[in-house]
Amino acid sequence: MGRIHLRNLLARPADIRVVGVCDPRPDQIAAIGLPAEVAVFPDSRELLGHPEIGLVVVASPASLHSSDVVSALEAGKLVYCEKPLVTSMEDHRRITALETHHGRAMVWVGFMRRFDPAFQALKADLDSGAIGPISHGILSHRNPSVPESFTDADYMLETFIHEFDALRWLLDVEIETITVGGKRRTNSGLMDPQFVTLTTNGGQRVMIDGHITNGYGYDIRCELVGERGSRSLVDYAEETGISAAPHATWATRFSGAYRTAIDACIDDVLAQRHTGVTSREAERALAVALSGIEAQRTGRTVSVGVG
Ligand code: ISE
């Protein structure tokens, strides 16, 4: 993930400078082939103490996001952090408390689907009222494979969290309840596929099938049904050039969106504004994911708490 962001940052016109990178595995950094002017910091404290650094991009494993983001905020830096921002409400509160202390929103969360041309075209159609009020949605999140260590909780926090954020944004609603079903277990004990049903405060019902060891490709689908018609991502394939056929991985499917998302963050930083996904916005998708973990465990429909 860090490499994708680094490549995109280095491709940016000369209105910013990539000062340095930090990774506990020096061999990984060597493999990137860094330009000579980009310093390698063996220790993140040294990087965070650097006076020229204004924005820190956090692309560490999700379990480290909380401590990485907190350290950056304590050092007074702005942060672009990959999703999920954090994995517990307690960690989330530490971050918002620091932002409150600094008196401003300082964190941009990398929900890149909001920057994908096909999702944006779908959103524009919904906002125009072209298909009337939405009654329901049918979505798929399919991945060819995930690491052996991937857990049911990761399914919510790493994978379905994209749908939770995208649906809130597309429909301008809050998700009220979540139910999760599935029987099949992989060799590593992961429930896969998983079937999620959501209800919203807009009166909609949304069904998502997740199948993240499908072996055939990365396949993201989204159909929303209104009173006067329906729209799917596939409807925008020709105008956006985003093929509806399965892609190799999430990195190839969303390569453009990753670039646009970080570019938009940098534009915001340079213009001293925040038009992206704030920590407070990300908290809503996190709340749904945490309720989803409870729904997996209990087999019950779980109400998503109000933040
Ligand atoms: C990544 O963020 C994605 O976009 C994928 O859809 C997801 O399944 C994967 O686990 C994520 O890391």
C-alpha cells in the first residue's frame, strides 16, 4: 500500500516534495528504488520531528494506524491515513480528541471509492434524481484471495468497510442495522462467502455478498434501485473506461482512484481546507463494521450505535 501512495506522491507536479519514508523493514525500502533526494528514516520519531514535513501518509497495517496517527498528530502534522482509520472506538476517540485540541480536522481517510470515476458517475445520477428515491441496493465485494491471517473481523474492518462508507456517501444516509450470514468456512477458518443485509435511516435495504477467496478475480458491483429505474457501476464502464470485467486485484481496479484521492488531499492541504473524508465521517463506517463483527458472532441483527 505504501508503495502505491509513494508512487503517486512522486508523480505529483513539483508543488510538493517527498521528504522521506519510514519503514521498519529496510529491505522493503531498498526494493522501491527511491529517488536520491528522498531520505530514509529508520525511526518514525525522527521523521515526525522533521520541520519540513507538513503531511504524513500512514500506510502501515491497520493495527498500527492508531499509534502512527496519534504520534503524527501529537507532532502537529496533518495525516492522510489508509482505511480503516482505526479498529476501535476507543482509538477513534484519541484521534478526535487530538483534533479538537488542535482546533481543526487534521486527518484525511483514504476511502478511495469516493474518487473512482464509476462511483462518481453513479453518485451524480443519484443526486440528479434520475431514478427517483432509492428503495434498495444489491452489491458485491469479491476478491481472488486474502492473506492466510485474514479474520472475520478483518472482513468487516478491511473489506466491507468500503461498502459502508460508499453507501453512506452515495445515498446520503446512515446505516441503522446490520445482519451477517454465511456457513462455509475456509481452511483457515474464515467465514466465506459472507452475506450482509443493511437497513438505513432512508428506509432502504441493501444486500452485499462478499466472497474474498473466489479465485477468479477482483469483482466490485453496485446496483441501486429507485422508483423510476436502476443504475449499476457497469452502466458507466464505457464513459469512464473502468471495465466491469473482474480485475486482477484491488490495486489495479482502483489505481486511478488512489491517485485522485491523495491528490485531492494535497490540494486541500495547500489550500488550507478539508473537502475529503474526515475522521468524524470515518467513525460512522467504523461503527457499522464493529456492529458487523457483533452480528457475525451472534447471528443476530445488530443496531449501529449513534456516535
Ligand atoms: C483493500 O482496501 C480493498 O480495496 C479491497 O477491496 C479489500 O478487500 C482489501 O482487503 C483491502 O485491503
